[in-house]
Amino acid sequence: MSLDEVAGRTSRPTMKDVAALSGVSIKTVSRVVNEEAGVSPDVVERVRAAASKLDYRRDLSASSLRRGDGKSQSIGLLLEDVSNPFSSALHRAVEDVARQHGVVVFAGSVDEDPEREHGLVSALVARRTDGLVIVPTAPDQSYLARERRNGTPVVFVDRPPVQLDADHVVTDNVTGAFEGTAHLVAHGHRRIAFLGDLSTISTAQERYTGYVEALGAAGVPLAVELVRRDLRTDEQARAAVAELLALPEPPTAVFASQNLVTVGALRALRAAGLHRGVALVGFDSLPLQDLLDPGITIVEQDVRRLGATAAELLFRRIAGDDSPAQRIVIPAELTARGSGEIPGPYAR
Amino acid sequence: MSLDEVAGRTSRPTMKDVAALSGVSIKTVSRVVNEEAGVSPDVVERVRAAASKLDYRRDLSASSLRRGDGKSQSIGLLLEDVSNPFSSALHRAVEDVARQHGVVVFAGSVDEDPEREHGLVSALVARRTDGLVIVPTAPDQSYLARERRNGTPVVFVDRPPVQLDADHVVTDNVTGAFEGTAHLVAHGHRRIAFLGDLSTISTAQERYTGYVEALGAAGVPLAVELVRRDLRTDEQARAAVAELLALPEPPTAVFASQNLVTVGALRALRAAGLHRGVALVGFDSLPLQDLLDPGITIVEQDVRRLGATAAELLFRRIAGDDSPAQRIVIPAELTARGSGEIPGPYAR
DNA sequence: CTGAAAGCGCTTACAG
DNA sequence: CTGAAAGCGCTTACAG
């Protein structure tokens, strides 16, 4: 007795079974299933009836194994965490493009863990996905050169790859952070705190650069005691802001360069009763941001465009495009909602 | 010139290539790749070197085609929309269980469209996923009986299947809605509006039942003019609440039975300046709900538990468990945060 | 400890 | 219009 029988299941019917039931060769079944022309109508009819009776389902993997192209009609997507709002919005954008190509999407969470990035990549390559869209985490993506050489195209999104010349689609983080910071300066602030995510992440570095450049352009000296980087959780961000507020000369404004960090900053400002006293600009959208009081001024990324652009690039590569690697930069845009317009001591 | 050459790619190396380079048979390569015992150490060494030199990657689909079990080490997950917070939290919970089994997850958005449900199911069956976790949308899941019979187990989550006796893991919606409504009654309300999602969705029906029963238990007559169902978007919910507030006898409290609906209700109450005057209890968590002022009292679903339980059930089925279909009910729990405790006219 | 033959479900490349 | 043979990349079931 086989395991299948123990489980009360029969195995899936194959073309052979359909062929036997309809009295034709499996090649003819293949023709009907693939809707090839040149099969007599009554045979088509008979094969269809048999397939339907047996609930036959073509095995796409077996099909693609023999086919020349060997396409699995699937792609892989490596995200920070499928459940965070940024990642899941990216996921949806990629899914929508993939669907147009009749391709399904494997998604996985890397959790900023290089080993998980490696593990997921090999799991997906082993399943012969036609390509990968990756938000890179590992310190170095050179290991992917092998996979690309062997036929799996890779496009990076949100962060550029390191040690690998490959397509990537990223937000203009420097300019976005520059504008967010300049917005605070324009509203009369000079003591502007910077809150940053893990500084090994390229986007965190770039946003810090934008902040530094905006201060420089405005002639505001950089106050190191107001810079808090490597905040990995909203709780760490909250604690950092609580400390900043206790300084002898506390900041009058905060630039929070990532969404969880913004949440933490908000909690600290609320707890201190300063959410109407200290200005706040965030980077990355927050859900329900418009319902908060005051509304949160945010430098918004165009996540749908990031994801859709990356997916479209990938499908061009899958189709055979081997032009040089592209870097596509998507602008970020500041939306004022109240928290960023709280006036500072130098407001006119 | 083949397409691959045009694209500047070579095809992936196979066991045959590794065998040729290391001077052994492909069977021996297979042994080494699968870490079977009984291969002499120097041969293992040579094969490993050749595989590494060629960047050989085993083809799991070809392997599973020949293997007895035929497992693809992948499962499919059908969600409402991968980018909504409820769906993506469910996704993460399923992913975490799948990872423990060395299985990757295909995820797709159904968008409450029965045709997309059917399309995604056949796409996933064609790729021979080992099982499916589904949030059902189609009016009827009887079509899945064929797939189960042919060896693809299916577990439903969040909503029960219709016309199919199959495993499902759902929230106790009736009790949750009963408690949410009773909470408002206990705070002195009798004119309590009900806001519901599409009433074809089972969870929406159940939550309505809980509301009706709670009113009945408290001896509060059901006021039909306060019941607004089939709200599909936050905007429709906002408009519905705006209308309710304009009634000659407006509600003093609102029970919003789904998260987007709660968002719409919140917007309407804010716009009318009544967010501190009209009580509000929502069902389904909202991001940042604790940062709103007042905080939103919510009947919370245990989304991680829903997803993890469904995935674990699925893996048991994949392993061969053919015991009768199970229905697992996960309790929901009310968390008071302020909006639900605004006193009504009958408060003691 | 190693390998030649057959076969998983399908399509290609022929032949008729 | 239809089908027999070979083969995709791998593993099973043998044999030595």
C-alpha cells in the first residue's frame, strides 16, 4: 500500500491516462491540451471529455522541463518582511506586472539577515524561477553573478546591489531627505534631530547624507548630539527621542528617516506632550497618517512605481534583453500635513 | 544561434556536465548532491569541486518529477490582497511555518473576484504546489473537491468554504461582535449604528449576527435606520456615517465591523468634530491605532494564530493525515483604548 | 563503492 | 491529421 493510498488519495491523472481513456496517443492529447491547430474536431471533443472526466491538470514543470525555453512561469521576490507596509505594497506592484505575464510570484522575508537572503535565493534557483526581484540585505551580492551567468536574471529594488553591476530601481533618498530637512529649516528650525535606521543599509546612509547636505546648504552647523542612527525598532527610536528631549538644549524639530522610526518618534513626542510643540518630518509613508493630529508631514516614496518598474525591467531581461545594467531613480515627494509646519524659533 | 546565446547566456549546467568534468556517472553525482552515504571520500571531493566550478544547482522540479512523492516543496496562498495589513500578517504567519518545512510560498491577491480565485488555483495546481491555503471569495468552493481528490490538500482561513467539507480556521466573529456591541451598551449606549462590509462575505454576516444578538440580549430594539451594510471602501463607510450623523436621532455609538470601515467611520467623526462625542468600537486591528486620540477600542483578531494554525493543518494533510475535516475557531479579544468608552446617555 | 538502464510527465523532431 | 521514438534533468531499481 503506497503512502498515497494510506492518505486516501489517488495520484493525479497524466496525459497517458487521458490518452488511454480517449483512445489516442499522448502526443495528440498534448496537442489538444496546448490548443495546437490541426486536430480533427471530434478528436478534440473526445480528448476534452476524457480530460474533464479525469480532472486532468497539465504539469507545467514537466512541460517546461522538456520545452526549449525551460521557463517555469514563476519569479521570486525577496522582501524585508512580507508583512510590513512598504514590502507588501512592493509585493502587490510586482504581482500586478507578473500577472500580466501569466507568471506567479514566490515571496519571502529576509528580515535583514544575509543568511536568509542566501537561503532564499538558492531555494528559488533550485525551483528554477525565471528571475528574481530582490531588496538586498547581504553585505555583498557578488554571489549572484553565477546565477545570472547561468540564466536567472536579477533586478534589485529599493537598495542597490553591492559588488555586482546589475539593474536596480531606487528612490532618490538623498534629495528626499534634503527636502525634508530643508522644509524644517524653512519653518524656522536649526536644532533638527536626525533619526536613522541601521546605518549599514544604503538607504539609511543616503538619507543621512541628504540631511547633512541640507543643513550645510542652510549654514546650520551639524550638532552630533542630535544625530541618532542604527535605530532598529520603533522602541529604540522612541527611547532615542526621549533622550533627545531631555538634553539641556533639546531639538525643536525631528527628521525621522524611516517609517518605524517615525512611529517611535511620535510615541515619544506624545508621551512628552510635545507633538504640537516639536516639528516632525518622516520618510516613508505611515498608514493612517492623515488621521493623526496633527497630520504627519512625510517624504513619500512611490512604492507602486518602484515595484512596477523593477518587475518590468525583470521581464525585459527574462525576454532576453542583455543591454547594460540600468539604474533607475524614482523621486520622492514631500506632503505637508501639519507636523512638519510647526514653527521653530527662527520662523519669520 | 539560440535565444540563450542571443541573450548572452549559457544554459545551466546539469548533472551530466558535472559527471563529465569529474569523470564519474551521473548517478554518482546524484549521490553526492543528495549527500547519500557510501561514496568514497575522494570521489565526493572531486564531484564537489566540479559542481562548484560549474556553479551547478540541482533542479528540484526534475528531481521531484522522478521522485516517488512528487513533492514540489512549495505551497500556494490565496489572499484578499497581499498588500492589506490583515492579508500580509496572515502571509507572514504562513511563511514562518512553511520555512520550518523547507517550503516556499506562492502568494496571490484575489481581490474578492471569484474568477481570480479560480485562475490562481489552476495556476498553482499546474505548478504542482503541495497544498493551498485559501481565503475564499468565490460563492462556492465545490470545484476544489477535484483537486483534493487528486492530491492537493486545501485549508481555508478567515472564512469557511461553501459547498465543500474541508479544514478551516476562522475567528469567532459572532462572539467578537457580540462583545464589541455589548461593550457599547455597557457604556450607556442604545442607539448603536452597525457598519458592515459586503454582506456576501461570511465574516460580515457573522459580525452582524453578533451585533443583533447583543442588542437583543440587552433588550435594545434594532433600529434599521442605523444599520449600514455592503460598505466596500473606507470612502463608502465615511459617507454612510456622515448620513447617520445627519439623522433626526443620530447614533451615539458606532460599531464598525471591519478595519477599512473603521477608518471611514473615523474620518466622518473627525470631520464632524464628534470623535470625542460618539463612541466607536472597531473589528480588526488598525495600524497605529494607539497613536490616535482617543485611541480606538478594537475587537482584535489573532491573525498570527489564524495563519500559523492553518499552515500547520495544511502540513499535516500534506504529510498524509486524512482524518475528518476540522473547523478551528480562534477567539477575538476586545482591547479598550478610549473610543469605545465614551459614555452614552444611559451611562450610570 | 559505482554505474547502465528505465522512467517521472511532458514536448520536440520526425515520419507517415 | 496522427503517432512512435527520443530526450529534458533527475531518481529508482537493479546489477556488479
